[in-house]
Amino acid sequence: MKIVKNLCPRSGPGRLSAEELAGLPDRLMDAALALFNAQGYSDTTMEQIAKKAGASTKTLYSRYANKAELVKAVVSRLVERAMAEHAAQISDPAGSDPRTYLLAAGRKMAATLSGEAAGMVRIALAEARRFPELREMYGSTVLRACNIYNSALEVWRGRGLLPDLGDSERAARFFISMVSDQIRIRIAMDQPMSKAELEDHVPYAVNMFLRGCGYRG
């Protein structure tokens, strides 16, 4: 088991300052994510998370009723960050070429899965059968991503760019699967793709997907 040091132990007893209060949720979630990554979901306790965050268990439980609520908060933060970065970095599909848009989206997806979210990917694939909250979070995350790509595909269908698209919702799920499945499997097997492999994988998946949709750009 990896040894995980405290993130931000308090300098002394007493009430939290305004600055400490403002940063407390992130500190608790950072501690939880680090421990989940290091030792897994089932082997991590709320007491360990509180200690690592430099907080009391009372403080932790006042914000999260149990570990299931905490893992939802951790995953939600990962998703919100990824979605915000997606919105900031990827252009409006209405004015975009499908290949350019999907390459940018696919690379962002690959970077997120291979980076901060890698630990949660391992946990979700290894332990979702025992912990329904992990399945629920995974399903809601995929649905949000699916909705984004579904909307883009419908825009391009309307412009006559994807004549063989068919069911756009199903196609959106296929796109996510084509980009992410191999990345997630390799992470779960502790054999993550190298940067060079990712740089080759994403364009290949995007090009295969677009050919299947009849794109002739």
C-alpha cells in the first residue's frame, strides 16, 4: 500500500479561518481522491480521509454523510472541471469542421482519462460491481458526454455533412467508446498508453468514426 502524506495539516487548534473554510471542500476532496487512487475505494475510510486533509472526522461528516456521498462529490468535480475545459477549448460545432472538432474533443477526453481521472477509472472498473454509486456516477458522466456529442452530430447532419449517421445518440456513444475504451482498459491493467500511443490512437478513432458516418470532408 502506498503511503499518502497529509495534504494540509492545520497549524493549531481553534476555529477555521475564512480562507480555510473556503478551501475546505477542495481539501477534503483532494485527500479523498489521493487515497482512492493510492489504496482503492473499499480500503479507504472516512477517518483516513479526514486525517489526510488535516480535518476532524466531525468536519468531514458534516459535509458528506458517508463515503458514497464523498466519492460522488469527487467524481462530480472531475466531470465539472473536464466539462468546463471542454467548453473553453473546443469550438461551437455549428461553425466547426467535424474532424477538427472531434479531434480536439477526443484529445481532451484522452488527456482527462489519462491524467487526473486515471485513478477513478481504475476504481470504477475494479469495484463498480460492489458499489452501485460508482456505476451511477459512471453512467451519468457518459450520458453528459453523449448529450454533447449527440448535439454536435445533429448539427452536422443538418448541414449534410454526415449522410450515413443514422441514430445520432447511438453514434455519440460509439464515438465515446471508440476513443476511450482502449485507454480505460489499459489504465485498469496498469499499462497506460504512452503519449505517442495516445497521439496515434485518437486521430485513428476519429477518422474511423467519421468514415462510418459518411463524412467526406
